[in-house]
Amino acid sequence: MDLIELADPIDQWEAMTAVARAADAGPWDSIWLFDHFHTVPEPARETVFACTPGAARAGRSTSGRRTGIRGPASRTEWAPSPSRSS
């Protein structure tokens, strides 16, 4: 997700939350974040949030979607969000 158009880091964080909520409204059963602390494909001086708080925020902002953190190459970490009852 490109946040370059938003100057305020709070607005950037809220934009990420809005994407999680949009995914929650769709047919997907999980939301994944990429485990990198730089922009991809080229490193640039732009905001990049750590994936662990981002996954926690995504899980908290949805109605129970599982959140995951995708690591580099063949390593995958899974951090399921807690189930919520309706």
C-alpha cells in the first residue's frame, strides 16, 4: 500500500485501518502484512509501519478476520487474531 500521498503519519495509519475494514467487508478470511521495514521494490524515505502492530491493528479493526505476517522467501510466520463471537 502506497502512503506517499498522505503527509501525516496518523492519516497513514488510519488509511491502513480503512483497508483492513474494506477487506473485512469482502470475501476474504484473512489479512496478511509483509515483514519488511523498507519500501518495495526500491528503498525510499517514506513511512513504513512495523508489521506486528499493523497486524494487531488490522485484527482489532475487523469482525474477526485472521491476520498474518508474511516473512521473506520461504519463511512464513502466522499470528492469528483471536476469534470473536457474534
